[in-house]
Amino acid sequence: MSDMDSAEITVAPSQVPKSDSHAAAKARERKVPSAEGENQSSINSRSREIKEATGETARRVQGAHERSINVLTGVKEELDEAIRVLNDSLSKAPTRIVVSKDEQLNRFVVKIADKSSGEIIREIPPERLLNFAKHLQELKGILFDDKT
């Protein structure tokens, strides 16, 4: 056996580099959780920012929703009043109104008829315009195949 194999190396504490000392190793161990804590803190901070932004967006949407409801309520009230006035006016006239829906065109048709005879005085839109629109749809179906 050589002297090298059995020799012990003794190093004085003052010769140990500070980065390799036990205290430095402990400090490094403490820094790892600290770095993870900083990452967690950053994540928590970002999470709070997102929650605040989401809350603010939700408040703005709720406000817009409430304003829309108020506007629609006002429009509904105005329409109700207009219908009431129209019905009052029509009740005095010798005519009646018939509202129907043309299913083929998906449009409403208003007919004004004489109360006593039932004769159609006026039709909105006119019947010839409805027939033209129906023929146009048929022509469109012939010219443009829906499958392509």
C-alpha cells in the first residue's frame, strides 16, 4: 500500500472555501424554497390581478346588461303606448286589421279590411310584391343549387 492510499487529508476550517462551508450549504438550501416562494408569490400576485380584471369585466358587463334592460323596457313601454293609440284610432274607423305571416317568405303581412263587408282595402306588402318575392326565391333555387 502506498502512502498516498492511506494518507488522510486534513483541511483547516479557514481553508474551506466559503461557498462550500456548511453554513453556505444551509443558505443555499434556504434559497431554494425562497425562490419557489417568490415564484408562488408571483403566481399569487398574477392570480389576484386576473381575478380583479375578471371582476371589473363582470361589473362592466353587468352594468351594460342593466342599461340594455332599461333601454328595452323603455322601448317596450313606447311600443305598448303606440299600440294602444293605434287600437284606439282603429276602433273608431270602419276597418279592421289582420296581421298574418307568410311562412314561405318568413314575413309579416298586414291587411286592412272593411268591417262590414270583409273586403280587403289594402295589403302591406302588396300581394303582387309577395308573389314576385316567391318567384324570385324559386328562380334562385333553380339557378343556385343548395348542394354546392
